[in-house]
Amino acid sequence: MGEFRDRWTAVGLEHQVEPGSSNPAIVDGHPLAIWRGENGQPNIWHDRCPHRGMRLSFGFVRGDTLRCIYHGWGYESGGQCVSIPAHPELTPPKTICAKVYPATTRYGILWTNLADEPSSPLPDLGPEEGWHPLRSLYVNCPAETTADRLRGADCGVPDAKAGNGGDGIATIETGSGLTLLIAIQAVGADKAGLHVVARGEDARASGQRLELARKMQRLRCALEAQ
Ligand code: FES
């Protein structure tokens, strides 16, 4: 068995990684580079350049290639090094390859699985349509404790009823027909990320979403205070 459990974990909201950009993230203390080329496909890699170990999340995207900020080596979306600026005539050997993890989106959330041979299914909470992004927030609390506490936390939403959406997922139903999906990212031993999307009539209006996003601040305080 490898270092990581076979399960899908959220690493952010889909819209947070714009085409042409590269961002860092951490799952279970493991650094990741998340980037998106012009083709729109998200990529999630170990945040380490195979050349001299520079963080690839500091790199820059050109077309559908990620270039390392240090010596400019370029990597295509499969992780293979395709160009070495100091040796433009050289075809890089196949052995120079970044560590690539699966990257997919569902419910407006970006997911990955760090297991050596991922086989578990993606989280399934019904139809993918109708979910609207609220916000991501980070709490100083272990991921599993966060999941437990979410069931009793005061999120400022009237008549909220918390539920369990599966491994690393919490849901909150409100009396007004709104559902919040909270995907929990284990960042480190004492830190978790919450990536929140909402579905329902209220979630369609941007003003309502703004209001709900503000309430998430209250949720963070409630989680950390317990
Ligand atoms: S460390 Fe990345 S190209 Fe040299």
C-alpha cells in the first residue's frame, strides 16, 4: 500500500484555477501544483520539478505546457519534459517526468486522488447540475474533527440540518430548500480546507450567495472555538 489512501479529496473550487495559471495546494502535508492550460483541462502534480526540485506551482503556463520558473524546463500535461531551454536541440529523455495525479471536476469542485493506483469512485451526491460556488475557507482544526464538528456547528443558516455526504464530505440542508455541500481537504495535521458549493433557488441569486459566503466566516469561528 502506498503513502496515500485511495480516496478522492477536494483541492479547491473549479473556478479558482483559471486557464494559464498555476497555484499551490497541500493535501495531507503533500505539496501540489494545480495548473490549467489553454485547453481548459486542470492538472494536479507533485509540486516538485524533476530537475532541481523547484516548486512547479511557481512556474508559468505557456499554451498547454507548464514551465518551471528556475531553468525554464517545459512539461506537457502528461508530466513529460518536452523542452530544455539551455539545450534547444535536445529531445528530453522519457525519464524526465513530473509526478502526475488525476484531476477532475464535479459539483464545481476540483478533486484528486493521491493513491498509487486510484480505483475508488468519485463522490456521488446525485446530478452534477445546479451547484453554485460559494467559497473556500481554511480552519485550524484537523480534517476529521472538522467533519464531526460540522454536524453541530452554528453556520448562521436558519433551520440548518447537517448530514454526512460520505468520506470527507458534509452537507447542510436548510428549511428553505437550500443544500450546502462542504468538501473537506485535509491540509495538514491541524488544518483543513472547506470548499463550499450550494444548490437551490436561493443559491441562484448572486446576492444570496454573497450572504451565504459571509456566513461561512461564522462557521469557521464556530469550528475553531469548539
Ligand atoms: S529546477 Fe526546474 S528547470 Fe531547473
